[in-house]
Amino acid sequence: MARDLIFAGNWKMNKTIKEALELVNGLKRELVDIEEAKIVVAPPSTALSCVGDTIVDSNIDLSAQNIHSEVSGAYTGEISVLMAKDAGCKYTIIGHSERRKYFKEDDALINKKIKLALENNLEVIFCVGESLEEREEGRMEEVVKTQLLGGLEGISKDDLARIVVAYEPVWAIGTGKNATPQEAQEVHALIREELVKKYDQEAADSTSILYGGSVKSDNIEDLMKKEDLDGVLVGGASLEIGDFSELVKKGLSAKQ
């Protein structure tokens, strides 16, 4: 079963509004001919609306980097699912390792956010991944399974169709290190097998699983050649027009 190929750029806490518009306009120009894959950008919340307006009628979709677990209320500094929708978002990232680490988000909270996003017709890029310590202790499989199943608690097969899973080995994010293509493939295969067990083969086969962790244009081709890698969630390499455009084109070429 064919799965969506997805190249997503998480800009994190980078780019002023002016810089964000320069970047997305450059991506529109460089990637205008890409039809075989979905391209997603996740600017900071200050730039969501203007970037959303800029990519209307283009082949680029908009994602929030995070949403709060409540629809509205006294949560200073947060962004709600309705705000993300209003800004033009199609997706939101949930469970990113930096949210888990710095903001102490646990599986129960992440599950609540996923359900809230789906209830409000936002598709989800759901992140899982182990730390270096957990991998060295031989707990990678346990950690990934726990995060995956915790986040998907109470999620139906129909709802899974609106979720993209992203495997991010925490030890490879922003460190310059990255999982080897074979290491990435092994975890992606593990995730897909867990989806078979929880849902069925059809659901697992149709779920896109992305890799994130120091992805660059010089390693994208080897990663994308692996059977269970359906795209990437990119951080630093998504912040420059040339870097991200080259990465998307090389990754797509490797998959064809």
C-alpha cells in the first residue's frame, strides 16, 4: 500500500516574521514542481498566520510546533488548537522530544493533545524516541513502544489515518550525530509492527513514519532508501532555502 512521502521542516524557535516569509517564498519557488511528496513547514507561532497566507494554493502545508491540551483559558504564552487552525494549520507536531524534555510532557498529556487535535480536524505529527542513556541501557524498544502506545491510547483506526509518526532518537537531535540508516530502519519496522498489533496490517501499512535527527542533504538519500522510512522531520537543515530544497529533492529521488 502506497504511503504519503512527507518532508517536514520544524523551524523551532527561529525566524522573525520577515525571515520566515523570505524562507517560505524561497521554498515555494524551489519546490514548486514537487507533486510526489507532501511538504510541511512548522514556523514559530508568531509567523504562522503570515506564512499560512503565503502558501495558500501552493504545494506546501502549514504545521504548528505544538498546541496546548485545553481549547482555551488562562494559559499564558500558549497556543490553542483553535488558534492554530485559525492561522491556517493543517498539522500540529505533538510529543517532540524537546517538549518532553524541557516542558516535562508525559504520555498522558501527549495523548490528550493528540485527541484534541483530531477532534478539531488537525492532523498530527506524533513524535517518539529514546535518549542516549536509554539506548545504551538497552531500553530503546521499551521506551519507543511505551511512548507510541501511550500517545495512541483510545485512538481509533480511523483516527490513526490522520496521524503521522515521527521517530526521533533524542541523542541525534541537533547533535550532528544521526542514527545509521539501518538503525533507523530497525526502529521504524518496530513501530510498524506495534501498529499491526494494536490495529491491523492495513492500518500499519498506510501509516507514514518519518525519521528526525540531524538529517541533512548528505545523509538523506541513504535514509530514504530504507523500506519503512516515509520521509523526514528536519530541524536545522530546514532553516535555509537551499539546504531544505536540496534535501527534499535528493530524498524524493532516492525513494523513486
